[in-house]
Amino acid sequence: MSRGRRRSCKRTDKHRGSRMDQGTCTLTDRGVLKIVGDATTLLHKVITNTMLNFTPGEARYSALLTPQGKLLFDFFILPLPEGPEAGYYIDCVKAQVPDLIKRINFHKMRAKFTVEDVSDTLGVAAVWGGAKVPEIEGAIVYPDARAPEMGFRLIAPLAALAALPADDTAYEVHRVALGVPKGGVDFPYGDTFLHDANIDRCNGVDYKKGCYVGQEVVARVHFRKSARKRIIPLHFDGPAPALGTEIKAGDIAIGQVSSIAGASGLGTLRLDKLEDAKAAGTPVKAGEALVEAFVPPEFIEEAAGVEKRL
């Protein structure tokens, strides 16, 4: 992210879910990588966020792209307790661990570090809504950088995390209420541009750091303000549609539902087509449900030409 004003992918206060929800759970779909050695310079040239000047207790949300700017991996990266010079932990999608290791090693060249999967001994948990952070020996606690109200995450021994709830239903409700996308659910890996997945709005990009893999595509979309496809918080008035249901304005498909939590959800929408539908008074529906889409003002500002429809 740009190391100035903190951005957020959450919706505005008017449309946000209840702030009274709180909880703790183990995120069983997350794995942990451990990088030992001097990896800062290499990673800084490869991933979308800066690897410089971590503050104590900070983790950064970031991504690794193809040279064409397609999103391969998103993850949290944080220094080991001994400091960045000793190495890093990466909190990532567990199913992607082998491929992420291969990709990091592909870029490694002669850098003096090792990367290993430690998911057999370490896991990830989430704490949100003001719930007390569990006191676990050896745990590392860090804020979820994607949005201030997402809460905290922990990397801790699996044996200790076994005492926490493993049901992430309440966590998913919380995530959807804040409009925070989830990789592999709200966007596919390997076929999604960074802005389409809201990585930029979730503090996952530093536009001042210089070159990294896929940087030219990301910079072009950012500076031309041409991000017209976004993941948007939704409210369904009627029976909640199935995942994957097309969102239509009349007979025109403008997006797709990707996450559902009760009468709320997330979906990928074309902002220009959505604004055309609003201007024409055309109802937007997913299945039999009317859809109200909450578009953050900054999304409109970053989609050149869309603001002219308002």
C-alpha cells in the first residue's frame, strides 16, 4: 500500500453489519511458511507490498502476480520474532503452500534464505469484534491489515489452537459484513487482476516501492483509474441466491454472487454497467432476489468514466 493514509476494503458505516459481533476461531484453511535468512531484498522485488520498515507487531497483506499482472497468491507476511533480518512467516492459503514455495524458490536465485512449510506445527486463528485475544505461549499476534475492524490474527502452535472453535461461520459473516473478499471464494487465483480482487483497497499494494512482478499492469490500472470491475457488498431483498448466481440488470449480466451470509453477500460487478442500470431505473436481481449494491465512493473515483454516469 502507499505508506500514508490507510485504506480499507470495508463498506461505509451506513451499510456495515453490526459491530456487536465478536469471536475467535481457528482458520483451518490457512497454512504457514517460514522463511529463514536474508529474504528482504528478494521479496521486496517480487511482491506487491513493501518489505521495508516493519513496525513491531505489524504484518502486511500482499500478493504475488504473474508478469501479466494476474493474481497467483495473496497472503500476510510478518517478520520472525528475532526481526526481519532473521526471516519471515507467511500466513497463506493452505492448499497453495506447495505452489507458493515453488514460486518463491523460482525467484530466489542466489539469495541466502530457505523457505519451508511449517503447517504441521503452526496454524492461524482470527479474533474479532473486541473478543479477548487468547493467551497462547509462543503465539504471534498481528492486526489483519485488510480493514481496521477485521480484528487480529495469530500464528501459534497447532496443539494450542485446538482449544479454539474450528467453526468459522461467524467469522465469515463478519468478513462479508465488512466487504472483505476471500481468495478462492470471491475471486479465482490465476485469472484475476489485482484491482478486480480489491487487493489495492485492502492495503495490499505499495505504489511507491518501485518494480515488482506484474507492477506495470497494476500501475497502469491505478494511474489511469480504469478499475471498473470490483467486489462489492450486497444486500438481497428476497430469497438468497445460490453461490455463483448471475447478477443481472434486466437481461444484462453485470456480475456474479461469490459469498453469502444471510441476506448479505459479496459479488463481482462491473461498475459501469451497475451505474447504467441505476441511471435507467433498471432493477438489479440475482435469481429471484432484488439486489442492493453498496459501492464505496473511492471505487467510483478509481473507475474512469463511471463517475460521469452519476
